[in-house]
Amino acid sequence: MSEQKTIMRHIPDRLDSPLHSAIFSWQTLLLTVAIGIFVINSFASPYFLDPWSLSDATFNFTEKALIALAMALVIISGEIDLSVAAIIALASTMMGIALQFGADTPVLVVVGLLSGLVCGAFNGLLVTGLGLPSIVITIGTMSFFRGISFIVLGDQAFKGYPIDFAYFGQGYVWWVISFEFVLFVVSAIIFYALLHKTNFGRQIFVIGNNPIAAQFSGVRVGRVKFLLFCLTGLMSGVAAILLTSRLGSTRPSIASGWELEIITFVVLGGVNILGGAGSILGVVIAAFIMGMVTFGFGLQNVPGIVMSVFTGALLICVIALPIVVRRFRKGAIE
Amino acid sequence: MSQPKLSLSGISKSFPGVRALDDVSLELYSGEVTALIGENGAGKSTLVKTLTGIYHPDEGEIRIDGEVVTLTSPHSAFELGITAIHQETVLFDEMSVAENIYLGHAPKTRFGTIDLRAMHSKAKTVLEGMGAGHIEPATLLKELGIANKHLVAVARALSIEAQIVIMDEPTASLSHKEIEDLFVLIEHLKSEGKAILFISHKFDEIYRIADRYTVFRDGGMVGKGLLADSPQNEIIQLMVGRSVDQIFPARDSSIGEQVLSVSQLSHPTEFHDISFELRQGEILGFYGLVGAGRSEVMQALFGFTRPSRGQVRLDGKPVNLKSPADAIKAGIVYVPEERGKQGVVADLPIFQNVSLPSLHEISKNGFLQLANEFALTREYTERLDLRASSLSQHAATLSGGNQQKIVIAKWLATRPRVIILDEPTKGIDIGSKAAVHEFMGDLVGQGLSVVMVSSELPEIMGMSDRVIVMREGKIIAEHINDETLDAATLLRDAAGIEEVAA
């Protein structure tokens, strides 16, 4: 726009300082909300601030949040995986079958991880191979995977997992710090690096923004998407191990309805449901918020159904808020 | 021509940080075509949006037949008889031609439902009246080509008896023949007394069809007058605010060894038996009408579509290009025609766009190195004289010409052997155009080989060493571009006719 035009002009890397953009980000807003909820909970119940209570609270979200980390990547790439909870059911069932054949803990873990990975690869193949929308494919595999569970188990349950298998879902690494929590923190760091610091992560953003331009730029779009579905399947397998270990049994109805809660974590975390934008930090904070709210409601003896009304309302607000704000700003401009 | 049909005076419009229109005035006269000329970013689109009621000006007044009017919405513009035909027509693909023409003002039966029969017969009358009787009112719009869609848009304008017709780059995606048809139609509109605003980048078109001109630069009106009194250079001077000595740079590159050879490349539907070779330091022009299959050949070379037959050799060795990633690795890159869709990732920063195909080169063990990305981006964007406030600015916020520079920078950073440019200057302003042309000269000077697909004859003749003409998926002719080659020959080849009044 300027009138002074020189031949070779220096273009700065960025205009805003990183600090400036950090302050005005969605994550900062989320963190404020998280602190607010923490403070409210502390005042509302004398039991909240107890270290063991807080530790218990983490179990409300760690398993779902582990899947949410991978789901965030899938959604940023412009796809979605609705079959994650069904994968937990199927992977847990497979572990139960292995148990009937006398499998010990290491074998159970391998079976859980492999089942998840195979389910994810199956989703990935259908989506990238057939070029069909993932929302349709994974609604299908959601019924398919859980259906297999129901056929195998009916109204029965697998029980009698080995004593040492209980460590994954019930064990503590140090004092009040659970194995699940440590696994979540480590995974969050790995996923943060993967999404924000690697070529692979950059390609995820590019695909989510413009898959055609991505392909025209040499990004192997199909391969990246396939890997993301595999990764989500694998993380669902991890969650299946933790949940089965924590409950000590497998029923076909295990983890039902989790897919929506997981997607709530991701969207609340600032990931654009249409793809192309989002951050792991946001998803992590969102997981903490949801965990604390669930726990706080529990301490106040609020029924579970109210929690689900709250979750639904929150999801709508979170999706609507940025759009309304943008429209409002646009209106102000015009 | 005493009183203008439409006059704007003192119109200003600001967006945060940008004064898009600054005290602008414009007059349109009944029965005349006024050309609106300006570089991209000069404020033409903002003006069109103001005239069609999408934007509301901060200051100034709009008069129709001398009376002050306010355009509060697109609907009020419509009621005041203003209609716009856009570069990419805003019509509805899944509806019929008649429905598109009469959307919002369809004839009704006495029960208040749409009278289909009346609508179809009225549509037929309108279409025939403008010499487009070949379009059936019942046809779905998506079955028509772009030129016919334009005709439907014009028919819509006629059906609402609009007195003021805005044409925003209507010829951008039309072939030569289709442009001629459009001009006949514009003459027809003129004779009916419509006031027409014609926006185009192409000077030959402007001189051909327009009576008056108004020039915008950086959001302001810098000149207006009768075209008959103003030579082209004078107007270009007004547009860029500096003199453009030569439109096409002279260059002295030496043409070397054969780099690329393509033999008998075929596709089931798009092209047949395409064979050509490309030498080092050469610019090979591909000329033809829109739809001749040129882009399809290039996309097959780039590994985006799979040819059914044929061979591609690079430095004499056969290469198997199954995906763009393979082509890039082999050193063949492609600057697509559809910049917004295939070229830039609009909502990502400039530097992420530029570094994308080079990521594996500048990263460490798969981890991004931001400093390397910025350095690479800076090196290539500054060479292309990119106009941006920072490298973290989103590509979407830049003008078409600057977006094109990002796409070119992205490919140069991969240090390719062969660069394919598909309509490299389509829809970009004259300043950026010159920059792209000059840069093509630099590229071949450095030993790269360039394939340039273009539908603009001056560009083909000004830039190419050799010209291949395609028609209906086949190579029709190949010419060395020397003094003996004339535009009429190329046109004849492309259109497949014996005589052309050129």
C-alpha cells in the first residue's frame, strides 16, 4: 500500500512478537477458564484440593485424552474418526479372547495395541483407498467393530485379568502420580513435537487447509491420512489396555459414547472442526478442564445426565463462539 | 451524453489498516462502455462490491439519473437496475438455465407457484433476443461451458431490465472465439442503451470495446477520458505511475542440450499422441484455445493425472512419474493455472507455503528448522520482489500477482530442471506480469528450461523460443519463434480455420 517502492525490499519474518500472539490465543483463554474452574471447585468442596482427590480426578480424562491427542491430528487434516470407542471395545474383546487362551500380561498388551492398529489401518484404507468421506466410513466401522464385540460376548463379560495387568489402569508411578497420568503427559509431549515441530505435522496442517494444493506441492496426501488413522487406532488400543486394566473386565458396551466426549476435548481445545488449525496444548488444557468439571460435579453430587447436558451446551458454545465473534468483527468493519 | 446514468463522487471505503477507496469518482453513460483499469489491489473489486450493495461506502454519494441513491444490500442494487457479471460467474450449477435467469423474479401462476412454462418461454425469448438461441432454458447450468454460463448471466441481466451492467473480467477464462461472441453481445447491450462498466486487464479488449476509461491506482482515481484520445502508453503510465519501457524483456540465453523428451503421451479422453522435446535454457510456449488439452498434458507430466500410454525421458533416462512428489524429485515442477485452488494454501503463512516442497531438504531428521525456512523463503521471495508486510502473513491476504510469486518462489526453492508455468500471468496486474516475464528470462539464463502454457498471443510471441499449438487434445503445429512467425498463423492453427480476420 505504500508509495515508496524500492527494488529489493527486506521483508521481516513476523510483525507481532511471539509473546503478543501467545497472549491473544485460544490456549490463553482456555487456561484462564481452567484456573477459574480450579478456583471454583476449591471453594465449592473442601475435598477438592486433596492430592489423592486430584489424582483420582485425572482418571476422568486420561484415557479419552490419549485418543484426543491423535484425534486432533485427524481432525486438523480435515478428516474425523468416529469409531475410536468401538475400537476400544473390539481391542478389549480381543484381549479377553487372548486371556481365554492363557495369555500373560505382555501378550495382552501386544494384542491390545495390534487390534487398535489393525482397526485404524482398516479405517485408513477405506478412507484413502476408496476416497470416501471419513465421517461416513467411520460411522460404518463404529457399528462394525462394536458389533463384533457384541457377537463374541453377548451379555457375557471377560474377567480374571492377571494381577500385574492391573498396573496400567490402577498403578502409581510415584506417590499420587498414576501410570495413566504419566503416560498421558509423555504422549502429549510426543504429540506436541509431532504436530508442531516436524515435517509430518506441517503436512497435516497443509492437507487440512487445502488438500489439492498439498498434493500439487508434492505432499503424499493419501499416505499421511492413512498414517493418521493408524495412529488413532493405535492410541485407541492404548486406551483399551488402560480401561480394561482399570475396570478389570471387558463388556461389549465398554467406553460407549466416548467418541463424542473425545471430539469435545479436541474442539474445545481450539481445533477447527473443518480442519487446518489447532494445537496440542489446547487439547491438553481442554482435557484438564473437562476432567475437573466432571470431578467437581461429582463432588457436588450432580447427576451424570446433567454433566452430559453441560458437555453438549459447551460443545455448541465452543463451535459457535469463534464464528459469532468473527461475524461480529466483520459486521463492525462493514 | 449530457447526464451520466450513474455517477459516483467522493466515495471512500476503509478496512482496518487499508484505505481501499479514497475519494473516488466514476461516471457511466447510457449506451457506452466505460473501462475500469488498474493494477490488482487498485480498488476495482471494492468498487464493484460497493456498486452491488455488498459494501457500504464510508463517504461519498452515488447518483442514478442525477438522483442520490443508497445501496443498502445486493437486493437494493438489483431493484435500482444494477447487475454484475463476475469473473467466475455466481450462478447455480444444479438449477436450470431458466431458473438461473429468473431466480427471485420468476413469473408466477395465479396460485402463487412458479409458472414453469411461462418462465421457460420467457427465458427462450431473452436468449434468442441476444443471439444465444442455442441454449435450452431447461438445461442444467452445470452442463454448460464457461462461455455459455456468461451468456446466461447476461440473459439474467436483460431479464431484470438492468440499466447498469458491470462486467468484472468477463473474458478471463474465455477463448478467442467466445470473447468475440461476448463483444457482439456487448455491442447489442450498448445499442439498447445500457450503461456498461467493463473491467479487464487486456488492453486490446479495452480498446476494442470500450468508449471511455477510468484508471484507478492504490485506491484512488488517477485519470479518466475518452479512449479515442488516449494512446495505450499514456494509460499504462497512469496505471503503474511509472513508465514501462518494454513489456517483454530481451534476453540472450543460449539453448543447450535436450533435457526433457516426451513421446506419444496419450490419455483416454484428454489428449492423444503428444510428443515434444525441451532443451536447456529454452522457453517452449504451448498455445491453444481453452480446452485444447494443454493443462491436462502438463498435469500428466507433473504426475497428477496418469497418462494411458507414452514415455517421458529426463536427460535421456526414462522416468516414471506416478505422483507430483515423484515429479518434484525428478526436477519437474508445475505452477498451476488455478492459483487459489491448486497453488497456494491460503490460510497458511507465506513461509510455510514456500518451504513446503523443500521441507525434507531444510529440516533435520524430520524436525522443522524455522530459521532455515525463513532464510529460504526470504531468498526466493525477495528475488521475485514479493510485496508483503511479513513472511508470516497469510497468503490469502495478498493480491493475485503476489500469490503467484509465492507459488513460483516455492518451486524455485526446489532448484528444478524444468518449470511448467500454466497461464502464469492470468488475472494478475501489469506490474506483476512484467516481473514474472522478466523472471522467466532470468530462469532460462540460469540454465532452467521453461514450458509456458498461455492463451495470450502477445505473451506467447513475446516470450517463447518455440511455440507448440494444440487443438482438441492434439499437437497441430510447431513453430520456431522468429520474425517470420505471425500471430495470425498461430490463431489459425489453434482455431482450426483457414482464414482469420486478425
